[in-house]
Amino acid sequence: MARAHGVAVRGWGLVPGVLVAISILMSCTTVQNREAEHPLPAVFRLKAPGATRVSVAGTFNGWDPQADPLRGPDRNGVWSLVLPLRPGRYRYLFVVDGVRWVTDPNAPASEADGFGGRNSLLFHGH
């Protein structure tokens, strides 16, 4: 019996356990990757009580302000939409009444849009 750093090691005794642990970790990674391929619901909300129309445009819909209209407003003036998106990082803005592009005041982060404004960031499924 050999000793390594004060621990008794018997020949090939650890190898089967290590191989089992590796195979379990590999199968968990495969399951996580399969789950990542499926869209997950992303919730968009904007309080705009005076608006007649609100939509969301971003990298997930080619920045098309017509593609994803929000429903509303509710009695609190909040417009909302649940949109299935694959996990990822997305840039987006709300479009109010077809003309005013608005950052999401509830977004955890934003970045410069290259035109002097800011894009909201969505880190979805992370």
C-alpha cells in the first residue's frame, strides 16, 4: 500500500469511483445543454399609463417594433408580454406609440447603443 500526502492509496482502488463521478458529471452537462436549447419565458413590463400602444424590439426579433406588442395597460398602467426566448444575452428597447424608444427602467443592466442612447440588456436563462 502506497502513501500519498498521508493518505493510504491502494493500487487501482480510486479509479472506479473517479470514473463513475466523471460519467455522472458528463450526463448532467448533457441534460443542461438539452434544456438550454428550449425557449424559456421572458417577461417584459413597462408602466406607461398614457400610451396607446407599447411593443418591445431587440436583437431577438431583428429590432422590429411591430413584431412583439405588449398587452395592456392594466389598471395600474402597466403593459406586459411573456415571450419565449432561448437562453442568451439580448439587447432591447420598448417602443411607445410607435415613435418613442424607451429603455427598460427595470432592466438590471444597459449598454451604449452607438447612437448616443442606451439599450436595455436581458441575460436570459443564466
